[in-house]
Amino acid sequence: ATIEKGNYRHFMQKEIFEQPTVVAQTLRSYIRPLEQQVALPQMDFDLSSISRVTIVACGTSFYAGMVAKYWFETFARVPVDLDFASEFRYRDPVLEDGGLALFISQSGETADTLAALRHAKSEGQKIAVVVNVPTSSMAREADLLLPTHAGPEIGVASTKAFSCQLAVLAALAAHLAVVKGKMTRDEERDIVEHLTETPAALNAALAHDKDIEAMAHLIAPARDVLYLGRGPDYPLALEGALKLKEISYIHAEGYASGEMKHGPIALIDEAVPVIVLAPSGPLFEKTVSNMQEVRARGGKIVLISDAEGLAEAGEGCMATIEMPKVHPLIAPLVYAVPVQLLAYHVACAKGTDVDQPRNLAKSVTVE
Ligand code: G6P
């Protein structure tokens, strides 16, 4: 069947708004609701014996992997290596016995990622894949297939595949923690509960679409934009910058909030908007001081935070976007929405071809 845009202007917009539905759909195959447990598909190896995880991907899928590194290490206490697929083979990585190599790809066909998978397999790693196309090459060559159920993604800039990848990776992190004995039944139940709340939180984030559209004109004239985030929201800053570059052609950089003072701060002036992704929490104060550093140099801030964070630090910002207050585990999923919408509306304000940005392809099958 042909896929239609329906009432949406672009496929990307439609796919952003599908996220509550497709994330719920994806989570359904990884959660047993009655037992409040995470469940994975059958595999022919023992996950509890995995001593190290190597995550490999490209583009937006790489940033999903970067979030997963935080989750695997925090919850399962398993060390994680992370590589761009195009770098992985050529650095001759040390792959010891007992390692799991995890490949993340919407298409399951990206040439660099597929070549990396084959290399890891030849080096004796167990192969897990998170893919959106279950008939893809990567799906066929995996020992453990972890499908996302995002449905076909047409917009070249990935959105719903990314949030579904995060949903699967969160479930995998929790399951790994359980089999490794690092997470109790009660803690697992708690995690499952938070994951189950994700679709509602995504809806709450989407409800700010009109506010974000209204502030897009503040970003559209910029030549450079900086995105800041900490911890598992740092990859979201990178993803936000990537989305903006891809579809609005504005130069954007993502930086770890605390690292800004070691370089990018030199760029700050009235002309460089700084988008800060900062849910309230233990590290919020540190981010507030980073914001003060920006402000002292005339920088204009867009703060994306929950009500608590906005009450504390929203004053004096050029704009704010309110997110629901969520568990830190699901914050990266929820904060994906405003960065996608911001890129989308800025691109619309600039009149670019949102679904078919110049020079980019949906699936890159050359190395
Ligand atoms: C291309 C697309 C990106 C995507 C990347 C990885 O560059 O334009 O949106 O993130 O490939 O694709 P994959 O299918 O492997 O996730």
C-alpha cells in the first residue's frame, strides 16, 4: 500500500506525531504487562555471560547508541564501547571473547554498519541488531534480532525510528541489568512502569508543537546554533544539532554542557542561539551555571526543561519549552520531540525541502 501524508504537510511531521503510537507498539513486544517485566526475543546465547558491549551505528542511530551506553553502564554495569561504523573496522578494535556487538540501524542496510557487523562476527562476537526493517541484511545476519516497530519511515531525517530504537535499547539495558544481577525485581517493575508512561509523556511533549512553531522565527535567521546537554541528554544535543543541519542547513553543534567553556564559548554572542536541554535533577545546577556563562556573553538561550527547571532558570531566556517531568531514563525519549519539532519548524520557516534535504539519502549503501 502507498503511504500517505494524510493531514500533514510533510512525512517528517507525520512521523514525529506518530511517535506515541509507534513507541507504544514497539514497547508492547518488549514488556510483559501483567508481570511488569522486560522480555526479549529468543536467543541462542547466554546474555548473562556478556562481559562487554560494542555499539556501532551511523547518524541518528549512532546517537541512540550513545544514549544506550549511559543506560547499559548505569543499569547493568557492563562496559560499553561506541563507534561510528565507518571508523570501527579501521581502528582494528580489540574484541575479546564474550563480547556482544550491537548494531543499530533504521534501514538495516547502511553499508558501513553492515560491514562492521560482518567484521565483528568474524572476530567471534555475538551479534545483536536493532533494526526497523525485519527483512534487512542486518536482521538476517544477527544472533539476536531486536526489531523496532516504527513502520516505514519516509522522511530522510530519522525521527520515529530513533525514539523506537531508544525504547528497545532501554528495555535491553533493563534486561541485561536483571540477568547480570544488578537490578532487583522491584527495580525492574519500576523501570517498566516508567517505560509504559513514555507514550503519554511523548503526547505531552507534542502538545507544545504550536509554541515551538511560534518561536522558529527566532532561530531561522541564525548562521550558527549551539545545543547543550548533559549525561544521557548530551546525545540529544548532538541529535538536535544534526536534525537542524540536515533539514534547515543552519550550522549547528551539540556539546556537553560542561565542555562548552573549553572552546565553543568563544563563539557566543547575540547572534548564536543556544538551545539547552536540561531536565531538572541533580546536575541541573551545573547546567544553570553554564547558562550564566552564556548569558554573561550576550548569548540568547532557549531552555527546554520541565516546570521545575523552568521555574528555577527560565527567567531571562529568549524562549522556553516545557517538557513533562519524567524519570531520567525516559528523558532522552521525551526530549527528542522538541528538538525534532524545532528543526522541522525552522526548516519550514526557511522553506527547505524537509522530506528530501539536499545531498542526503535515506539509506546510504556505499562505504
Ligand atoms: C542516513 C540517513 C540518516 C540515518 C543514517 C543511518 O545518513 O540520512 O537519517 O540516521 O543514514 O541510517 P540507518 O538506516 O543505518 O539507521
